Amino acid sequence: MQRVFTVEEALLEACNNIIDTNNLVRVVLSGRRRNMQVEQERIDIRPVEIKGQVILQLTYNDGRATTTKNITPDATSVLDLLSSGYANITVESVDGAMSIRVTKSGDAQVHYEKKAFEQNLLHDKKKTRLLDPSDPFLIEVGIADYKGQIKPSKNDKYKQVEEFLRILVPTLKAAIEAGQILEPTAKKPLSIVDLGCGHAYLTFAAHQYLRNIGMPVHVTGIDIRPASRDRNNLIAEKLGITESITFRAEEIAETSTQSADVAIALHACDTATDDAIAWAVNGGASLLLIAPCCHHDIQKQMDQSPEPWGAITKFGVMKERMGDLLTDALRAQILRIVGYRVEIIEFIGGEHTPRNIMIRAVKTGAQADSLDIVRYREITTQWGVIPALSKKISSFTIS
């Protein structure tokens, strides 16, 4: 059953259900209301019992790390949290669930579902890795040894894959809950394309983890090298997963794969990152997770720096870093202009890899903000640069 309320009415009902800790099971806050900012990408709430008292445990995810906080279940605190700007709110109780979606027009669409949920008030939860080191794929790709233990030389790679999944999973779930990606089914599984997949650590990791949690998925890995294609397809055969994962030896810009729900690209070199972003946007991908690598294109165009930036770019290493920042800032602006909500985050600590920036973009279809267009024009004019990405996206225009 679905009904339409004012936001205030819907949030008050949700608040009453949340503070009823005798029946509360779980709460999820995600998405962002129009013209509002939220500090955390997602908040999960559940009741826990500590020293005979039931409190609310909040788990925050900002796209980089997960932290927890306990609060008392009083109406004022809960209502303040619900009113802080989240567009999607799900409240599960022992006898059913209510899901709130705040629309662009400011109304609240509320869906009710009759279903039994089980309450668990245990405070301590065993911390588990997303990927079991003994997963056969980790052994086959060489991250773990035959005993199912992570190789010391591959600890950084394993950490990188784990952290990538910690970004992918909540972002993907939030996009599905917000209706930006359709709920995957056996007939229409979630489609993921890894552009420039190389040894396919992320490709296999995303496939294995999502299948393990019961999400129907089909994953395609694209890499220009036939040797990578053959190696990765052979691993897929050994794992018996060729029906839901495949690899192709193609250039990103010329791949025969037309579209996907999710596009990922980790460290595609220089303008290959632009090819990956452009392929995703031109194909209508709903979620992009892009970790850029080297940035030579803009750096080569930085012949003269607008003042006072010349004081920085006269030093070679600082000019290089400024070129990196300009490149990714302009990529973010272009994505905003063509209808994506964009964040640039650090997806893993710099001690594991110096290339630790990630562009995370979710397609909202929102009309381009005039201020974003103005900023794009100002940056490109002042620096005298033309981003490669601006020539590759068919829908990009600033006229």
C-alpha cells in the first residue's frame, strides 16, 4: 500500500515507530533531499541492549569509513535526525515496514509492507571481512595462497579490494532503494562493467560478493590485452561462473558492450579514464565508480597559469598535482552538468596506493545547475584547457 503525506507527517510517523524499541528492528537513511546536504552517505540504525537498557546504535558510512554512535531513543533526537536531509527512509518493525521517499516536489511517498522481521538486541557483533580469504577466486587470482591465507605481498591489493567493496555495496543499495537502479532479478540481473579490468581483482570481487549476498548479477570485464581476457576467462571457467561473468579484449572507447547499470574503472591510464566515464554516461549507466590514474592530458595544456597560481605551478611537482586536481574537478563538473550527483572521495589510505582518489557519480537526471556551467567555463577559460572528456560525452553541452 502506498500513500502520499507531507514530509512532516511522514517523518513524525517514522519517528514514533523508531522510538517504539519494543518492536523496532532496523532503520536505514540514505539519499539526499533536493537542495539539502547530509553529512553521511548512509546511516543504519538498530536497537541494542546495553546493561539492561535499550538504546539506538547508529552506524554511519561517509563513503570512506564506518563509525558507530549510541543515542537514547527520544523523539526529539530521532526527529532531528530524520529531518537532516535524507530522501529515503526505511523503518522495519517486527510486524512490517514503512518506506519514505521524499520527492523533488517536496511530498513524501510512503509505502507500507506487511512482513515479519526478527529483532536482535545483541550489542556485540563479530567484525567480519567482506571477502573470506579462502574464497576460491582470491586463490585463483593470486591474492591468497592455496591454504586460503592472504599472501604478504598481496596485503595492499586485498585491502584495496575490500575497501572498494565497502564503497560499492552501500552506494549500490542506496541507489536501488532510491529507485535509481531497478531491483535486480533473475531475469534482469544487475549489470556491471569493469573498464580496463587488468587482472580483474575488482571484477571477480564484485561478482563474488554480490552473488554471495543473493543479488543476481552479470559482470563484464573489458581490457585491451588478449592475454588478460584469456587468463580471466580461464579463471571464470575454473570457478564455474561463466554464465554470469565474462571478459573481452577490446579498447574501452570501442567496446562492443553497449551499456550497464554500474560502471567501474580502477586506474585506467590518463584519457582511458575519460573513455570509461564517457562510455558509462553515453550508455546511461546509473552508478559510476572511477579511480583515475595518471593525468597527462590537462598537464600538457597548462602552458600558462592564471595568477596567482603561477606561484604554485612554477614548481614541477606542484604543477603536476595541480593538473591532477584540475582534471578530476573538471570531470566532476562535466558529470554534474549531464545529470549526475558527484562526490570525489579517498577510497583507501595513501599508504596502500598513491592513486587513492575515487569519483563516485549517481545518475539523477537533474537539470544542469547554471552555477556548475559557469564554474566550468571559468576554470577552462582561466587555465586555457579543454578536457578530453568534454569531447567524448555526446550529451555534454554548455550552450
